[in-house]
Amino acid sequence: MRELENIIESAILSETTDQLQPQSLPSHLTQESSQPAASSPTDATVILPLDEVERRTIVHALKVTNNNIADTARQLGIDRITLYRKLKKYNLQH
């Protein structure tokens, strides 16, 4: 835990923008591992609960549509009202 605190502290001190950027962190933390994590949805032995699959799908769709609610809802095949309800359900800020 202390190591993580030191890394974050150092990154904040070296950061020149208002937000912490990946390049401010040590490369071993930002490089993707060659092996998927055990909880990765690509791991064929892991079965995610439907709520988690839905949440991840919504997050992905929002990212792809640049947080455009109307476009996200259309591409997911749901009404905007339904999308807003799901955003609230999963505590996803918009």
C-alpha cells in the first residue's frame, strides 16, 4: 500500500496538467500484461453476472459514442429513458 501511495505522490508532483496522466506513472503500471487477468471477460473460465456484463457493455458503448446518450441508446437498441435508468442503476455518471 505504501508503494502505491509513493507512486501516486510522485506522479502528482511531476504532473503538469489538472489530471493525472498515464505517462506520469511508471511504465510497469501502464503497460498491458501479456496474460489476461483472472477476472478478464476474455478468460473463458470466468462467468460474469449479467449485471456486470450489462454495465461493461454500457461503459464501452458510451466510450465508443463519445458519451453521446442518444447514439449510445440507439446502438444498444434501447430508449434513452432506459439508458438513463441503467446509468443510475450502475452509478455511472453522465
